[in-house]
Amino acid sequence: AQSVTQLGSHVSVSEGALVLLRCNYSSSVPPYLFWYVQYPNQGLQLLLKYTSAATLVKGINGFEAEFKKSETSFHLTKPSAHMSDAAEYFCAVSGEGNDMRFGAGTRLTVKP
Amino acid sequence: GAVVSQHPSWVICKSGTSVKIECRSLDFQATTMFWYRQFPKQSLMLMATSNEGSKATYEQGVEKDKFLINHASLTLSTLTVTSAHPEDSSFYICSASEGLSTEAFFGQGTRLTVV
């Protein structure tokens, strides 16, 4: 069985500051890991995914995440926050069946 | 990228009635489709997984007689909420994947309000 834990339900940063959203996973098989962003009343937009290739994954909108097996982590980062980054972010894990299990979500607030 | 279309995007229905939500893959064959529900300010919870032509597999605690899932073709799955009650009000999201693909693509979601 797979699961993810997102540390921090709410993260607040200033515009231009580093964004760090934390995600730890648990999986009995090599995991596929994902980060999604969700704006109010909308579906999910894929930011990036890890599928056992490079451990440092670059995504859209300047986001990237690093898969660290030793720490069972897949934290999401962005060097400089933009106001438009304010949204809900979900980490997800899937095994071979593509049935994703989502973390509780982290709401990112960006202050001007 | 692959596109999944969900319809309607929002629906209001009376308590006791049934409502159907459609999920379509527009440019690929969705061999597997997933249905999730999301309560306000909460995460997505997997309700069921359906493979084309087979009965859906429901997650523990999800009533299969209340949430009817049909996946009769490679491009369409439907979720019917039967005898809806206000506590069924939620955001329902589908996703679809093709074959051995490592990624599932999400629809834009349906907000169901039962009054």
C-alpha cells in the first residue's frame, strides 16, 4: 500500500522568497510520485512527476522536486515565489495500478 | 497532453433524486478510470477504480449501490449518485489512464450540491 504525508497544512511566504512544500511517502513498491496544484473550484494540474528516472525532477512554472529514497521524501521547491503561485498543492503516490493516493494538501499563501 | 473532460462542471439536485456525471477521454483510450471525491478544504479520496468492460472496484466504505459506476467504452465512464442526500454534496473528480502509462489525467471536476 502507498501513502503520502504532507507536512504543514498551510505555508506562507513572501513574494520572491523560496517555496518549500514537504512530502514524505510510504510505499511497498518503487513509487511513482506526483505534485499537483489546484486552484479554487478547479481540477488538478500536474506540476511534475517522478517515475524512477532522474531523482531531480523539473516541472512547470519553475517548480522542481527531488526524490530522496533514504529520506522517503519528495519535497517541492521553487526559488522565487510569485503571487500567482498561491493555491492548494497536493503530493500523490501511485504504484503499478495508477490509483493515486493523495496527501492532505498544503495551502500556499504568497504575501506581497 | 491528454485531455479528460468532465460534465457537468456543476449541478444542483433535489434530495432523493439521482444525478449522473460523465468523464470522457478526448484523445486517448482510457483503459482505467478513477473516481475521487473531495470535501471542502480536504484532500481527494479515491472512491473507485474501473477498467473498461469490467465492474468497478470500490474503496472500503464507499457504497457501490449508491455510487454507480459504468465504464462501458474506452472513452467514457459515468458516475451516478443515486438517491442523493445533502451529505453527498461534494466535488467529484475523475481521472483516466491508458494501458501501462505511469500517469493518470484529471478532469476538471464536478461540484454537486444536493438541496
